Amino acid sequence: MSRDDGRRDGLMDGRLRTVLLMAVAIGAFIEVGTSHQRYDLLVDGFALAAVGVVGAAAVLGSESTALARQRDRLEPESRPTTAVPVCRYIAGPAAPQPQPPKPRPFLRERPTDLSVPRFGDGARAQGYPWLLPERTVQNGIAADEATVGAFTVRAASVIGPGHRCSQPAEPRQDSYRIGRSRDSRYAIVAVADGLSSAAWSDAGATTASSRAVTLLREQIETVGFGGLDVKELYGRIAESVAAHAAGRGVDTSHVATVLITAVLAEPDANGVAKAWITWLGDSSAWTLDPRVPQWRFSAGEAKDRTAAVVSNEVAGRLPDTPQLAMGQYVTLAPGAALALVTDGIGDAWADPAGNVNEYFANAWRSPVPATRFTADVGFDAPQCLDDRTAVVMWNGDRA
């Protein structure tokens, strides 16, 4: 029942009691004022007693109504619908509540990639997001593993941090190809590095490496391992690269690339293998003795690291100067390894101030899975921003 309904009920009870009191009083006076033949005093006494009882009841009812009204005034306007606990703890000042976390700002840099080896403070560009070039190009990462006769091969090429985060992003300008002779007695490798100044150098590098493996296979079948000819090889490769430039309607300088190749012959009776290496430009060949934790420079265009500034200018390139290509033979003892690398790795290995060479000598002392090999090629080191490609051949299948 609402408070207004209670007030109306109390008001009606008060009026009823007043009417009743007046009726009894009138009746009492009539009774007292009228003469009785018998028991007049007794009747008068009962009448007066009734009047007193009704009057007391009226007074008490009025007081009860007044108390009820006062209680209603003291009660709050609204009462909770749920039960109030009998005991309630008196809490002190509320402790400050933690604020909800603010939205994180857009991260310009990716988290550190723990899967790749890091040297020193690394390169800032290593943490930037990978972007895509405006045109369709080859993949940013390529990798292979294979066994050719007695040789175990691992290969990987990773776009450099400086190329993949620039605006606009550049394609991976390195390219490699691995192959074999029909009888698997010879392993064939070609590694090309397109010049950064050439707009279509990635296409030139891809053409050069692919054509090199094809032509070397042909030479092995026609003239044998002892009759390989560096001048003929690079002359024909240059023709293919120049034809590619003509097909695109661009000058040959727009597809400029350097190249290094290797043909490994099956080991002799003592397990020693011979490799024929040719090169044009600053890619390089390195050998590793498993007993010595260091890659040794074996062939290629060595850079002058005694100068104040190390120049990246190359003396020869394809397709313009194939006549400058050079070749030589190297030998691999059992368990030794031969690596063909672009300058993205070769420069780091040649730097005496760092420990990159030592790390790779220990990490690649023997064949590793292609996934691990690729992660190593994607290493993080200060000022190492160029594309990096490595093809390693171990003399002896110890995978």
C-alpha cells in the first residue's frame, strides 16, 4: 500500500471514531436525562463508562494516526527493492581504481625478430615493416636445399632491410640458381646481384643467373669440366641480358648486374673436390675449413677495406663488360665448404671489426636445415642494409 493510501485510511478512521463518539455521547445524555423506573443508577453508570471507553479509543486512535504520519515523513521517498543486510561494514576511503589501458599507438617498428642472429645494436631498418614494390617482382625470400652427388647444398636469398622498407619499396635485386649435370657428377651454382642504380636490375640478375646455369650445363656436356671457357660463358650471358633489355625497350644500363658462378666436380679417391669459379663484379667466393672457425676469401673482386670509405663501385658488369670476367680453380678437402655470396654478406664477413664471420663459420660448419639457413641469411647487423644471398656447398653429405 502506498503512503497516500495509508494517509487516506488514517483520516477515514479518525472521522469514524468522532461520529461514533458523538453518537454515544448523545445517547448517554438521553439515557441519563430520561427517568427509569428501575435500576436507573446502574444504567447511568454503564452509559457513562461506555462514553469513557469510546472517548479513550478516539484519543488513542488519533495519537496512533499522528505517529504513523510522523514515521512516514521520516522515511525516504524510495525504498530499495532488495533486502538490506542486518550488518554493514563501514568502509574507509575507496582505493583508487586502475584506469583502463589507453589504446596503444600504431607501432612503426616491428618487434625484434628473435629468429635471426643479431650483431651489436642491429640496424634500425631491420624493424621497419616490409613493404611491396609498385610493380610485380620476384619474391622477397627464396630458399632451397639439395644433395648433388657428394655435395650438400643450401641456398637462400633475402631482400635487404634497406630495400624492403623504403618508399617506394624496391624488389630483391639478388638472384641465384642451382643445378646439376645429367649424371649428378657436377653441381652448378650461379649468384647474381643487380646494381641498385639500375631500374630493372632484378630482371637482369634473374636472367644472368638462370642463363649461367643453363650454359654451364651445356659446356660440361660438350667440352667437359676441363674445357670450361669463361670468355665464351660470359659473352653468351651478356647477349641474353642485353636481349632482355631490348625486349623491355630500355637501355642495357637499366638491367646491369654482377655475377659469380661455380662448378664443383665429384671428389677424387681421397675425397678432395675441385671447383671452377668465375666472377664479374663484387660478389665473392669463400671457403671454410671445418677445423678453423673462419670463412676465408677465395675468389671475386676484393674491396679495399683500408680506405677511409669503402667504395661499392664495381669494375665490371653485365651485359656491358663481359670481357672483364675472370676464373680460377679452388680445391675443397673432405668436409670443407664453398660459399658464393653477394656483397650483402661478403662485406660483413670481410669486416675485421665485427664477429659476423666467426658466427657464420660456427653456424655453417656443417649443413643446417634450409629454414635455419634462411634465418641466418636474414641476420641483423649495423649498416647491413643490402640484399643478401648465399649458396653453400659442403664436400660430403653430412646433413
